[in-house]
Amino acid sequence: MSDIGNLKEFVLVTGGAGYIGSHVVRDLGEAGFVPVVVDNLSTGNREYVLFGEFFEGDIHDSDLVTELICKYNIKSVLHFAASIVVEESVQDPLKYYRNNSFNSYKLIKTCIANKIQNFVFSSTAAVYGIPEKSPISEEAALRPINPYGKSKLFTEMLLADVACACEGFNYVALRYFNVAGADRNGRIGQKYQKPTHLITRALKTAMGEYDKLSVFGTDYDTPDGTAIRDYIHIDDLSAAHLLALRYLKERRKNGIFNCGYGTGYSVAQVVDTVKKVTGSDFPVLYTDRRPGDPPALTADSSLIRREMGWQPRFDDLDLIIRNAWEWENKLKREKGT
């Protein structure tokens, strides 16, 4: 058993049936915690909650959240419940400010009323917008360019203010870069009806679910002209959450930390690796840039490595894509196609 938990410690996990949340629930359970998951299953999957207790519901339901906190004597919350599609946030900003900002406000208010001590927040590198330089440190200017990034930044600001005002309440916000891959034992992974992530779209194109893969922009100031991003394996990201929980429990400090490798891969490199892993030479449509896409986004993750001792184990694009490909094949077998 890990030294950061014990069998009787219950932890509330919002959105714990989703892609990232379910992996963290897995790690919490394996570390000896008992996750208490609240998820409305709008995008999550009940069967991916491998440990603990599950309750279908919404985080803005203060009565439900209060009941669970009191019933299980909960002192720590990990908050994943959110809408996450950038393009959708531009088309439907009200949904994002409701789901990501207002609902987080309701949740945090309930947490304060019930004396929650530790709060880990699932944030995003989208709060940086188009950075002036890359790798990006936590000190970079915060200039989100879409409602998704703005709605997440609102929650970060709310947490910072509440932590100053409320003694005994501490938080960590983890700013994710491009999360990919799947559980290395094939138990859980990404399952969205309309995936938008490059690696997942490429794998599904290799599988024949899409007739082609669109690549936006070939004239960036990068070695091959396509945009560069920092891809982090879901298992390394999940591990960071347990370290964040330990950081809060032991050090009682607030913090904001980037979660990425600091290693950038171009879109063309990702496409080539997907083709190599899958053995499929699928069609690729090269088209114009999308508005607001920066040439390169990579993380300066030195702070989380130094403060929490985070040591990524799966910084390998080939491994990330192979694990994701194995998962996609499992989903296909389950469909019987």
C-alpha cells in the first residue's frame, strides 16, 4: 500500500467516470483510498469507475455533495467535472461558463461550508492562450483566447481568493497539456462520442472510422511547418494527482503546477508515428491554420518535479500511441465490429 493513503480515507472525486478522472480513481483505489465518485455521466462511463462508491448526480447539487461529505467524513476533493471541447466552447459559451465556472463555484461553496481541507483542481494549459515563448512556465501571462480557457481560469482565481479568505482550505491546480494514451493494462481509456484530440482522431482514421485526418497549418515556424504540442501519458498525469493530494495533506500549501514533459512533437511527427504503430497509411488532408493556434506549446514542468518529486515514467510518444491504439482496438472488439 502507498504511504499517502489508508483504507479508511474517503476522497470525493467529481467527474470520476470520465477519461482523466477514472484513471485517478484507479490510482487512488490502488493506493488505499476509497474514492467517492459523483458524475452525471454526460460524457463519463460508469463501468470505468474501478474503485470506491459511485453516485450519479451533478456537482451543483449542494444537498447531494453535502450528504456525501458528511456520510464519508470527507476532507479532500479532486475536481474533474467539466466540459472540455475548445471549439464547442466558442459556439456555446454559456454551457462552459455554467458547467465549468458556475458549477465549480457551487461545489467550492459547498466544500467551504463543510470544512473541506484539500482541493485538487483539473485545470488546463488553455489559460495561457498564445504564449510569448515556449516552454511555458507557471509565471507566464494568463491570456486565454476561448471560453474553455477563460472558464477554467475563473475557477483558478476563485480558488486562490477562497484559500486566502478561508483558513484551513488549501488547493492545487494542475494545468494539463495534451493528455493521451490509456491504462497500460487495458482496463480504461478515452471514450468520447465525438473525439477532438489529434491522436484519437488519427487512430480512428487508421481504423477506418473517418475517411481522412485533417491537419491544420503547414507553414508554422517549426522544423516541419506543423504545430508542436506536448503530449503527456495519462498514467503520468494521474500520478501527479496523487502527489498533489500528498502535497496538500503534508505541506498545507497552495500551488499551481504545469503537467507536461517539456518535450514537443509536431503534428506531422504524431501522424507518422500513428501510421507506424497502426500499419495504416491513411489519407491526410493538409489545410489552413485554425485561428488562434500557436506554433508551439510545451510545458516547463520543473516546478512540479522540484516541489512534488514528480518523475514521469512514460515520456515516449510511441508508447503513448501504442497504448491508445490497444485501447481503440479493445473498444472495437467490444462493439463486435
